[in-house]
Amino acid sequence: MKIRLATAEDVDMLVGLNADVQKLHADAMPHLFKQPSDLGSLAADFRDRILADADGSTFIVEDEGQAKGYVYIRIIRRPENAYIYTQNLIYIDQISVKPASQGKGYGRALIGAVFGLARSQGINRVVLDTWAFNTPAHGFFERMGFKPFNYRMDVYLSGQQ
């Protein structure tokens, strides 16, 4: 198993790795998430936004020459103000492991790479969010040491969704 930083040459691979988790979200919440059908737009987003993000890093986990998953993180630095103390954290924006590869340590390896990056940057907090419907992900993240700290709620008003 090998973890490496993604490069511009990995865009098509990242689109493929993203497809399963994107479909999971689109199937569960079609009013919010698009199906992974516009591969050109997804490739452009990886190329122009994600891989170009100066505050971000994207790690790919490979095994036997095959990509098994990826994680895209952002380093967030918020200065102290009247309401909060200084906050330096890593935010896990996206993580996906191919369904056939789940339960084999690839997700754990990706989270380990994130924790290693955090330590190397002197950051002691890693944050992510996960949708309420995605209970398998909740269990995985809890096993990795994450704990709920905030609840988000929404309401759709008549005619909106």
C-alpha cells in the first residue's frame, strides 16, 4: 500500500474515485447533489479548484498499482478575534474509498496521512462533516477517533428544495 500526493496527471483517476461517493450522495439527496454524469465538469473542478488549492492537499492510496481511494483536505487558519481563540485545523473536504476496497485499511491509511500532515504542520485538530444518512461513514470516523461536536439543521420552505 502506498500513499502519495495527487498531481495534475491524476485528474481522470480522481474523477473515477469520486464517482461512487458522489453517486451515494446524489441517490440519498437528489435535491442537493448531482449524479456523477458530467465527467468534464468534475475533471475541471479537480484540475482548476481542488488540485490548484494552495491551502489544500489531495492524497491517493494505491495498492498493487491500482488507486483505491483519495482524500482532499484544506488547512484552515483562523486568527483569534472577539469570539474565538486562534484556530488552526485541517478540514477533510472529500474522502472516498472504492466500495470493493472498503474495510481493507485504505481509509485508515488516508486518515493516517492526514494526521501525519497535521502533525508536520503543528496542527492538532482535524475536522470533517458527514451527512446524516451516511451511517457507515459515521462508524468508520468514530473508530478513527472523531467525535461529534456540532449539529447542523435545515428546513425547506414551501416550494423550495
